[in-house]
Amino acid sequence: MPASLILSLNSSVLGEFPLNEERITLGRKPENDIQVDNLAVSGQHAAIITILSDSFLEDLDSTNGTFVNGRLVKKHALKNGDTISIGKHELKYVNDEASTEDNFEKTMVIRPGMAGHAAAAAKVHTAAASGKPFEAAVEGALPLGKIQVLSGPGAGKELELRKALITLGRPGVQVAVITRRPQGYFITHVEGSQPIVNGQSIGAQAHSLKDHDVVELAGVKMEFFVMGSSS
Amino acid sequence: MNVDGKLEVTGLSDVGRKRSHNEDSIASDTGIGLTVLADGMGGYRAGEVASAMAVNAIMEEVRDGLKLLKKHGDVDEESGFARESLLVREAVMRANETIHKAAISQPQCQGMGTTVVTAMFYDDRMTIAHVGDSRLYRLRSNNFEQITVDHSLLQELIDKGFYTPEEAKHSLNKNLVTRAMGIEGTVVPDVVEEAVLPGDIYLLCSDGLTDMVEDEEIHLTLEKNSNNLDDVAAELVRIANENGGKDNISVLLARALKPFPSSKRSWFSRFYDWFS
């Protein structure tokens, strides 16, 4: 039996909705899978994404918010017995088949983007029943970064960060590397004292660089920029 | 490149306490500076076939490709990657094709797949490539850090904000990977380059370790036994088994003993100075 939501108002049950679709929407407008006709409910209020035996609630920027067990949530992994409140209506999440701590099933393969909030029409498939092609992780989709020197004799000089691994600094004084990872650019200390980003020492850990971060290295200040897409 | 005497490598693969056979595969060769770990999946014994194919194919492909490489650490201008990175990426993609072909042509291999994580060391640098939820960690001067980011549903849920990393530890969606070798005709590995410093210790591992042992405990185990990598490997496997051993546990450990530049000067002293 799939998990379900039991809709109630003032403790009287209005209906039960099985979560047998990957994405179920909830809102005031009639096109929603679960329609709640009340002015406190936004036209498109929330969505529930179900992946195998687990469900995830996402508020769709509703006017009055979505609450789980009294707490305002934007995104929430549902647990058996959770009570979702929108306006005065309540939805109880019932899932007797929730995977248990000991349920170490064999690893399965699933298409990426399943946790996406919008058009997640993907279907789970096990390694044994593969069909659709994987959504290729698009190379070059990572925006290109650059740094511009802000101080010292090289002020104004720019470097596009095209290489996977870029070294900055002066050997014997202070050296750091910037690496280009699928998640973005990271700066890591290599030699000398730890680099400073936005006035703070970054420590020994790789530090994620954000647009307009100011890096201080070997006495030189420079700014990191994210340019448009690289191609 | 040959990193004998400059990189110390050890590995251990254990069936764990619940599974009947070991579907993980590991291999390393300091003669070419390469380490590979794969965690297979699929019915009967297809998982171990897939992981062994991945490890062997990558080893072989890289070994062959290195023979054609004139200089270590050269950067391809167009992609920004070192030639070694392109070679490793190509090796992973070809291994994927090999596994996929076997999976669709041999009934006993139907549906098999595997994760893979590989690290190649050259010119004071490394290339890391991975597909799936096998990981690479780095211990550098008391800082223990996960470098790879899992291709898993759980990681997607964290990225999308449904879980905090803390909540994710107790999540039940642990075993869903969003990328794997052998499932489709093509796969795109994540490839990153990192600088390597003497003293660094790298850990490649399957989820049989990370599902059973918290990062903090892995970190402490590494530090406590850091004078002997074999002890680290044995201890990590022991703790994973003690905590349940629900899956196969594999670890590969590599320690940079001394610099291994491809020319006389270290790599970062050759490329440092664009702004100075």
C-alpha cells in the first residue's frame, strides 16, 4: 500500500489521497491533485514528491506558508505521522512501509534530478531495468571564474580561471591553489600562512569561492568573479 | 608517472558481516601512480564482475595511455585539464562502455553496474575521477575532508534542501545512486585536480565504510594509526564490521611520502607567479 495523506478540517476527515504519483500538488485551484478550496490556501500551495517509499514536501511559495507539526517549512522529508497544516486544514502523512533503519537493500540506480521540484517526471529504475538515458552532466555548464588583482603593482590584472588547477602566490612566502570542481571553484592553502577570504582565514579546508569574494594572498588583494557561461 | 618510494599505498577489501560475497574491487600500481576502487551491484555475482571489469579496464587503459604521454603534467589548453586527467576520464568512459556491452550481451551479467573512484598521482598533483557514491577523502595536517561529492539521491536531496547533512545521516535513501558505470552506454565522471603535499593521506572507500562509520571516527582512526597505513586499513574495516558490517567494506590508502615533481622544480613553483 502506498503512503497516503489524510485530509481533515476541525478533526473531521474530508478524504484520503494515496501518494501513488511521483509528484502530487496541493492547492486551492481545481487543477491540483489535492484541492483544498479555502482562501487561506494558495492556488498552488505545496507539492509532495515521492521517491520509492519516501515522500518529500515542498512549499510552493504559498502566501500563508506550510507547517509540519506546527513548524513552518519550505522543504521537509516526511515521516510517518507528520501533520501538515495549510490554513485550518490538516493533512496527516501515513506511511506504514517506510524503509526501516535495518533495511539495507541492494544499491539501485536512479536517474539524476529525481529530487528536482518541478518537472521530475523521471521514473525510478533499478540496475536491472534500465531504459532511459542518464541526463548527462553537461560539461562546460560550470560558469567560468576569473580573478582580478586589486592591490600592488599588478592592480587591474586579470586571470581567467580556465585550468582545473591554478596556483597563486609566491613560493616560500604563501601559495594557494584554486581548483575547479563540478560544484564550483575552491581555494585551498598549500604553503605559508593560510589565505584570507573576505577578511577571514580559510583554515586548512578547501573553501568554496563565491562571486565577488576578496582573496588576500602573499600581500596581494584580488577579487573573484563568476563570469557568464564559459561557452 | 612512477611514484615508487614517493607514494605509499595499501588497500583492504572485506566482505563485511551480512553479505555472502564481496562485490567490491580494488587495485593500485605505484609504477603508474594509479589507485582504483569500485563497488559493484547487480544480481547473482554480476556485481563483482562489474567492479572487477571497471578496475581492470581503467588500470589497463591508463597504463597504455601513459605510454603515449611525452611529459607529465602538461595542461590541455582547451579543456584546462592536465593530459593525465583527460586520460583518466577517457579510461572511465571506456570502462563504462565495456561493462555496458557485457551487461546487455551476457544474460548472467544483465543489469550489472558499479561505482568507481580513482586517483592518479603525478607531478605533485592528482586527478580524481568518480561515478556513484564511492568516495575520496583527504587528510592534510589534521584536516579531514571529503573531496568527491556523491552521485546519490541523498546528495541531491541535501543539495535541494530537503535534508541537512545531519538529517541525511539518518535517512533511509542511502542506496540510490544517480550515476553508475555499466547502466547506460555513456557516463560522465566527475573529474577534479588537486595539489598533493608530502604528508597528505588519501582514502578511497566504498559506502560499506561510510554508511557504518562516521566521518569523525574515520578521521580519528587515520590520525591515531597514521604511522602505519596497514593498521589504518585494518582498523577501519574492523570498526565498520563492529558497527554492523552490512555491506562490503573496501579502503585504499595512499600517503605522499615526498614530492614527486615531473621536473627538477616542484610543479607549483613553476606556475605560481602570474600576478607577482
